[in-house]
Amino acid sequence: MNTILLIHGPNLNRLGTRDPQLYGTLTLDALQQQTRATAQALGYIIRAFQSNHEGALIDWLQENASTAAGIIMNPGALGHYSYALYDALLDTKLPCLEVHLSDIHARESWRAHSVIAPACIAQVSGKKEQGYQEAVKILAEHLKRVNESVVSS
């Protein structure tokens, strides 16, 4: 499988107009186009989804995980309190990267803690849209290492 699920949580549909100093100037569509191009160059395709609703994110994840190699998720504020999302990520048994456009460690204290981080292989924070490109590269390298270890076993 060469599909990466790209999941965007609450308020990310407002990218491009929502506090550009924190979140950058790209729209969600433009961000997804850039991410798709990076993934394609590495041999992956992106299947993307955004919702402002926790249950919709979990439903989509459950419906699509069986056809994917990995997940890149910007959970938005859900990353700070959604144990349901954490459980859903664990249930996929897929490698997941958590991405935040802003630097969650340099903002309000409650943002510094992510409850989904333990379900992820890495977190990229504070690099705006470049964080997504970095996440694709980290995930692709991880998948390559996993595939090489399976082949050599």
C-alpha cells in the first residue's frame, strides 16, 4: 500500500485567513497540493480529509485505515484532550506523525501537552507548511526501514 492518510482537525479549513503569523498563509487546498507533491516524489499518494468534528475524524480514520500505509495528522486542539482520537490512531496499527503548524511548545501551557503523541512515531511542530513536507519525509523513511526489515527477515 502506498497511500498516506492526511487528516486535518478543527479549524484547519480556515487556513489562509486564520492568524497567518501562527499558521502561515497557505489555504488548506494549497497545503494539501504541496503535501501531495512531496508524497508523490517519494512514491506515495495522499488521501486527505478535514473535519471540525471529532467523531467524523474517527469515522473516516476507521473507514480508510485498512487501505493505507501510514497517517499524518494535524489534530488541532483535539490533540490536547481527545483520548478517543488517541484510541482510534492506536487501533489502526499504522505509523502516525502528528503535525502542528504553530509551535505548540511555545504557546499557552495547555497546548504543550499532546495526548495523541504516544500513538505517534514523531511530532513536527512550529514549521508551518514545511512541517507537513517534513512529516511526509519522516514517514516515508520509517516505512522504508520497516519494509526493508520485513524483506530481510
